[in-house]
Amino acid sequence: MMANPSITGAIRPRQPVMSNGRPLFLSPTNMTKNIFLAVAIFLGASLAVAEPIVNVSTGLSFPDSIAGYERVGVTDFESKKPGVGFSYTYRSAEGVSASIYVFNLQLAQIPSDIDSPLIAAVRKAATDDIAQVAATRGYSLRLPFSATASVKTSKGVTKVTYDMFRIPAAFGGNTFTWIWPARNHIFKIRLTPSASGELNTELMQEFYQAVVRLSIE
């Protein structure tokens, strides 16, 4: 074992870093350059986080903000289970969480009609998932409102399924889902209020409609 100089004898003075046989000292000028470089790298990384994220399979770019909701996360399901796609999570200032799911179930063709058996199956699966979560938390899920919504886009009117699930306020309040086909994929939004139950319904409407337009246009 190498002897510890601080124990066996006098501590040797720290040697300067050498460059071409000459001592290299960090001058104030070099320190300033290094500080600016570090700040530039940090800012560059911060800006990269705020840049839009592109869904490769659809070519759709998800911005860092949609109708007052800020993007806070991206989840890659596709790499572990092909066909399940990705989710993009956004959050409002009130803490309302909205996840956008984009997937194709490994199907070569996705029907463009929301009344197709495929969309009906996806809708039922979404209901079953929420019901399962409700059961684990000790309450029964209620589906008090189910409808078809229409969103005007630059390419015409797009129809989407809309479901509202009645959930006790103690568990966060009502949960909402919207499902529709676009870009030969299935899009689904699941929106859940904050723990306090606050929900700006006007902002919610703006958000889901903006996402629909984004997927179409």
C-alpha cells in the first residue's frame, strides 16, 4: 500500500499543471472564459429541454406549451412494447395533468371513423383502465357523461369521443378522456384535476381542441 505523505512525513507542495514543460496557471482571463463557457453550456441544455419534441412515427411536433399547459414529461412505451407508442404529459398552473397518448397497435391501417370497432375497443380499454385504478383505491367508477365532440380545424371538422368519469373529490375529482384517429395513429388525451380538485373548464376545452388541431393540421 502506498504511504500517505500526510502521515509519514511532510506534505509535498501541490505541483502546477504543466504544459510544454512550463507551469500552467489559471489566469483571471481564463477563469472568465471558463465561466462563460459553463453558462453557455447550461443555457444550451436548458433551451434544448424547452424545444419541441417530434414523434417520429407521425412526424408530429409537440411544443413545450399548449393552451396554457406546459410540457413536463415524455414516456416511451414503444421501445418496450411496440405498438403502444408514446405519451406526452402537460400540466396547467393549477396542477391539472393531461397526458397525450399516440400509438398504432402495430396496425398498418387505422380507421378514420371514430365509430369503428377499433376506436370502440380503445375507448372501452381506457374505461377499464380507469375503473381498475378506481377499484384499487376503494371506490366505484361512474361514467355519467359520454358523447361525441366536434372540433373545427383548417381541414374541416374532426370528431372525437368524449367521456367524463365521476370520481370522488377525495381522489382528485372527475377524469376526462378524448379519443380520435389521426395521421394513421390513435390519439388519446386523459386529463385529471389536481389534488385540490381545481379545474378551469374553459382552459381544458382550449387544450383538448388545440391538441386535436395539432394532430390534424
